Amino acid sequence: MTQIPSKQQIMEWVEAHPDANSKRDIAKAFGIKGAQRIELKRLLKELEADGLLERRRRHYLDAEKLPPVTVVELLAPDGSGDLFVKPLEWRGEGPMPRILYMPRGTDPALGRGERFLARLAEVSGEDHHYQARLIRRITASTQKITGIFRAESEGGRIMPIDKGQDREWKVRADATMGAQNGELVQAEQIGPKGRMGLPVARITERLGDPSAPRSVSLIAIHQHGIPDEFPAKVIEEAEAREAATMKGREDLRDLPLVTIDPSDARDHDDAVAAFVEEDGGATIWVAIADVAYYVRPGSALDREAWTRGNSSYFPDRVVPMLPEALSADLCSLHEAVDRPVIAVRMRLGPDGQKISHDFHRGMMNSRASLSYEQAQAGADGAPDNQTAPLMGDVIKPLWHAYDLLKSARERRQPLDLDLPERRIELTRDGRVKSVNFRERFDAHRLIEEFMVLANVAAAEELARRQRPLLFRVHEEPSQDKMEALREVAQASGFALAKGQVLHTSQLNRLLAQAEGTDFDELINISTLRSMTQAYYHPENFGHFGLALKSYAHFTSPIRRYSDLIVHRALISAHGWGKDGLSEGDIERMAETATHISETERRSMAAERDTTDRYLAAYLSDRVGSEMTGRISGIQRFGAFIKLDETGADGLLPIRDIGREYFHFDADAQTLVGADTGIQIGVGQRVTVRLAEAIPVTGGLTLELLELEGSAMPRGGRKGKRGMSPRRHATKARLAEVKRAAKRRRKK
């Protein structure tokens, strides 16, 4: 009779035969037959219960080892440029093993986050445990979700926090990652719909208490996949950087350069100076932190900066593109400290037009770090102790140059939007203290004009030298969007000319009509919404909004990767050193343009979601209160209202408007009452009641009380699902209402 193997013998055999380890394989290997299979089954169950083996389908595996074929996800390159992957499932008690990806020359290029089926080979004596070879690419992207975990007897569910998403996800008991009831989690789909019709997910990260004040921005960071922790290699590399010396640099330390930033700015990446010329013109200097000196192509710092694409700004935190050792220290143009810069000198004529420019790689020393308020007060004749000594050779020349640039701007007619910036002030524990609108000074506009001119000079310089670069492109809006803007303008009592070649001057005339009226903010927002989104591209397609033929981002390399590429291009073009554009930079210029355009949109969405959540939290104590606002958008499902006091956007669901059926007129952007003929459209003043404020999603739900100062008419009685019993009988009347509305718009 064959002897039953010991547990140790079974373990050793499973480890030696990873491809053939079912119960049948094990029995065959040890010659076990008949009734002895019962004893083998018992031993295998004990090994499984002890956590020494794991049963997957009909096979047994060492719980502390990975199967030879498994699904993995590609990670970002490490500091040495090596590619590692992580297994999608790891159930061992020890740390997850490191897996080095070994691509072959014929393998397709894979990006960070992509998943593929891999064959693993165990290795020893290395800093990793396995090597992975590609078997098959998994093209379907895995859907991810951020939400609130609700525990159940077996696993639980995830309630999404995205506005407009109400589908729950089911989580199995072995995929909860120990999440507690009510905890904010991040999860990914691992299977199709289960028995209850819900998609199946596994929790990948626990994010803590969603009601904690400082969770607001954290939710958006994780929801949008913004990297918020630097790898150790990147931190190490940043902290090892030494301050630049004068070698190969011009001495610009005698220039009266100053930084002008928000009072709470953590970094200063641009400095300005100006000189008044005898002909009434001016010479402007714009000096920008020489980030390229510290962030070299191919370094761990460079790869991480490329991955992030840009910094992201939230009311309670900044997620920087570069580690603090650089962003807040070596690259920041602090007062009275030598800092390396790439500077541009620009000569303006008496009419404000740029006559010439030239670039310099040098060392500067800032005379002062001023806030916008300080600089403005000095220009207005009320300097403080810091600005008083700067009036003669700093403040007055800067404002002289600004006056010249203003006159040139008026002739150029860039789009002149005036959108107040909300400022959310938090208490020390992270709760919303107040919501205000930032005051804009000429000091803000001065810096903007100086930066625009410097960006133009960089684009022109590199284009003239035929060097590769990333242009900032803004194409003109589509005819459909212009028609929608025209509808809003007409509904507000203004005119936008039709049938002409579109110029920004035409839009500025519309904005001027609305200035100072009740429709001022609405027309500005509607004009902004009609614009196409700016993006980066290796080819130059012009910048419609700024009315410029060539434009590139040069002035913020601490927080935008696009500017770092432009700096490297300038270094190469002028032969300033070996830290210019690399062959890799040039080869993937188009890929970089697409990538950083996407990361920019990602940050904007995360910042917008965070603002919405803070506003919802701020207003949550005022549910039931009456508020005033203006209709800013119409959709089939209801109307969007922009509230006067906070600028928050709330939804007025169509089901809660009056007691009649409302027809959606997409062309006129109106909702028309089937019984009363009342029209609800963009631009109308409303009084609403705040019905619901949900901080975790940022959603505000409103009830309509008054429209243009009048109470809503009662209308017909709604039947099931809010449908008027006479809906079909009123089609003719709706058509008549639409025709009347169109006749009024044509007048």
C-alpha cells in the first residue's frame, strides 16, 4: 500500500510543479488511489486552513507565492527606468512580491496602469522576486469607483460619490480590504453583474472618514487619479540637488527684479522688472526659475514630473508637480537669495508693441517678495515699509510698462472675460469659514500682461530658430456653440452679430453690452462655455482667445511640464548646456502634448469637484433657506441655477417645477409649460429654496419659488411620473408657443 505523503512533501511538490498542482496531479505523483484519496483530501484541506496552500478552482498553490500565469498591472518606471508590475490579486500574509517586467522587442508598448496576462518566473539573488513576460494584452480598461462602503452580512456595497451616478457596486466578503461601514473607499470592477444585478468590485484603497473636513480634496485627488505621493527615489533625488553656481551664467543680480504673487503663495517662479526709455517706451525683464537645471531629462524627477503633468491646487492643499525641496526652495525665487533663471528682455515702443527680445541664462537676486495687495497699494500712492524704498526704480517703471501694454492690448482685442474667482476660506480644522470672491487689481493684470508677452517671445524665438516646442493652442469656437451663445445673448436683451468671420472683438462688444447689468456674470460664463478648450500641440494653430498667432507656455516651469519643455528647447537653441532637449523629449513631443493636456483637464475637474463639495458643505446648514440666483443652463432633466451669494451651481429638477408637463426646446434652450405656456430660459432671475445639499457629492438640489419676481402658476395636475394628462392634446399649443418664442427672438 502506498504511503500517504507528509504535509512537507506535498508543499515541496506543489512548489516544484506550479503548472500541474490539482488534487488529481498530486495523487498521481504520489501513487495515491482509491480510499487513500480521502486522506489526501483531508491533508490538503488542513494545509489550506493553515494558510500554507490556496485553492484556486481545482488547483492548489503556495499561498505565499504567485501562480506562474497571472494578470498584472504595469507601474510607472522607477528611479532607474526599470518597469515593474503588480499582481491584481495577492493573498499572502507577507508583503506583495516585486515583479520586474521584461519586455521583448516584439512586444507592444504598454503604458502605466495597463493590464496584461503574464508568465512569471521566480528569481533569487535580485532586488525583485519574479520576472514577467507578456502573454496577452488585456485591452478592456478596468472601471474604477470612489464611494462610501456600506457593510452587509457578507461583504457590502459601494455607494458612488459622483454626481449623476447612482449605480451601486457589490463587494464580496473577501474583497473588502477590512473596510468599515461608512468609510470612503476606492475600488475597481472585477466581474460582471452578480445575482442582484450589481457589478462586482474589490476595494483597492481605504481613504478614511468622508465627513472629515480635509477629506474633501482627498476625495477628488483619488477620484481623478492624481498622484499625491512622491516615490522615495524622486524625493531622494530632489534633496540631493545642490544650488546652481555662476558657471555658464550671466550676472543679473543688479537688476531690480521682484516677485508679485498672492499673499499665501508657497512658490515664486517669476520675477519682473522694468525701465523707462527716453522715447517713452520701456524695457521689460521677465525672469523665470531655471527648473531645467535641476530636473534633467530621463531622471526620476523628470519621469515623475511628466507623469503628473502639472500641479493641482485645492483650498486646503497643493499637489505639486515637483517635490518641496525644489518647488518651495531651490527653484523658488525667494527674496534676497541668489537663484538661477532663464530671463527674457523685451523692448517696447511708445505704442506698447514689442520691438525686440533676447533670452539670457543667468543668476538673479530678488529685491522683494510682494503680494498683489502690496504692489497695488504702492502704485496707488500708499506704499508700506517694504514697498516705499522700491517706488522709484521698481513700482513706477512697472506701472509705466503696464500702461503701454494696456494700449497694445486694446488694439489687439483679446477676449476680455471678467470672471470673479471664488475664494474658499477654511478654519484651522479644515471647515469652510466663508466663501468670497477675490478682488482683482491692476497688479494682477500687470503680471498677466508681462507673462503673456514673455510667452509670446518664447514661441517666436523657438519658431524662428526652427526648434521643436509645445505650443499652447486655442482654436476658435464652433458655429453650434456660437449659435447657443447668441440665443443666451438674445434672451438677455443683447445682440451678437451673425454671418461674419468671428473675431474676439465681436465677443468683447457683447461683454461690454452686459457690463454693469444683471446679466454681466451670465454673459461672461456663457461666453467662456462657448470657447473650445485650450491644449498643447507640437504644431502652431494660434491662440484665438488671446488673439495671438504664436503662443507657448514659458513662465511656470515649477508647476507645468509644458514650460519645462520650452525651457529645455531654449537651452538647446542657445547652446547653454547639456540639460536641453533630449532625443527622448523630441521623439515623444506629440505624446507629451496629449498627455499633459489630459493631466491639465484632470486637475481642473478635480479642483472644480472640490469647490463644489466645499460649497455644498458650507450650505448644508442652510437647507430650507430661500436664495436668489439666475438660470445658467437648461437641460431635458431640469435647469441649472447659479446662486448669487456663493456662485454655487444647483439643479432644479424638472419633476419639481410647477404642476404641469414641461417641454424641452433644445434650440431655444427653454422649458415650456404645456398648460400655461410659461417659458423658463437661460438668464431669468429666480428665487429658490435649498432642498438638499450633499457635501460628499457636491450636489445641490433646489425648489423653484419665483420666476422673474412672480410666483409659479399652478398649471394642470400632474399624473404619474410628472406627466400632464393633457400632454398629447397640447402638442399643437406647444408648437404655437415655440413659434411665438422664435418670432420674439427675431425682433
